[in-house]
Amino acid sequence: MITKETIKHLAVLSRLEFTEKQLDNFSHDLENIFNYAQMLNEVDTTGIIPSSHAMPLQNVFKEDRVIPYHNIEKIMANAPLEESHAFRVPKILAD
């Protein structure tokens, strides 16, 4: 069962705010979604080849290449904060 406490915890992690009515609705809606997913788990898939896509996929990305660049100061001029020739960004996750 999905409790309001679980929804509140997920909301904090997602940085979302909900009213009490929304929490009640989400709890009910998520319970229905999980029950439906459980029904799908009960479908007999014997002989069905597992797949994630109907069509085969290919990587369309280029190969990564290291290209030497010697003007670090020019890059770091755009950094609001810099540490050891790297951009320093604000922490977004708690310890």
C-alpha cells in the first residue's frame, strides 16, 4: 500500500509540494497503477523473447575523442567558481 508518508517522502526528494487532498489522490492513484502493473506481471509470457524495443536500435553517437586544449585560462574565465582547473558547482544532494 502506498501511504501518504511515502508520497510526502517522494515529494521532498522531488522538491514538490502537495496539498493534503493531492496527497490523498496520489496515494489512491498510485495504488491503482501498482495494482495494474501487478496484473501485467501475472500474464503468461512463456515463449516470448524479452525485448525493450520493437525495432533493433543502433548507437548513433560518435566515438569519444580526447583533443588536447592548452588554453585552460580561457575556459576557466567562464566558471563562476573554479577549483583545480575544474568548474565547481553548488551541491544539490544531501549527505
